[in-house]
Amino acid sequence: MSATLPPKAGWKFGNSTAGHLIGRFPHEKNIGPSRSRTILIRHDNSIILRERDAAGAPRHWILEIHFVDRTRMFGGFFEELLTIGPA
């Protein structure tokens, strides 16, 4: 949804992801493409956000939305904690 709504308003989605898993700075590690699919909110991540981790603990995610107007050269950023409780 975050990648399909901006064009309707004349914006572009300004990032390759829409957020990330919270952990010990998982977004700052050089983890490689196969692992990045499991900690980033993106089309090729097959993990259900409500799915628990390997230890059975709930996962928590950060939603990050970047909208960019390249013609007028400005953009906006929204970030929110997604606290995912038990299913």
C-alpha cells in the first residue's frame, strides 16, 4: 500500500523498504540480501508481522514511510512503532 498510494497524489515512494524489525540495530548490520528480506518490511519479505521469533517472543516493527515530490524537490517522512500483540 505504501508504494501504490503516493503516485495517486503525485508523489513517489522514496525508499526500497517500508520499515524494519526492532532489534540490536538490525538495520545497521551488513547482513546480506537473503537475511534482509526477513528484517525489512518489503514486498519480498514472506514473514507475517504477527509471527513470533525463534524463541517464541513477539516481534516488534518500525513502520517508515518516505514520500518524495521530485519535481518540487521535497518530501515527507513518517515513522511509527508497530507493537504487534498476540494473534
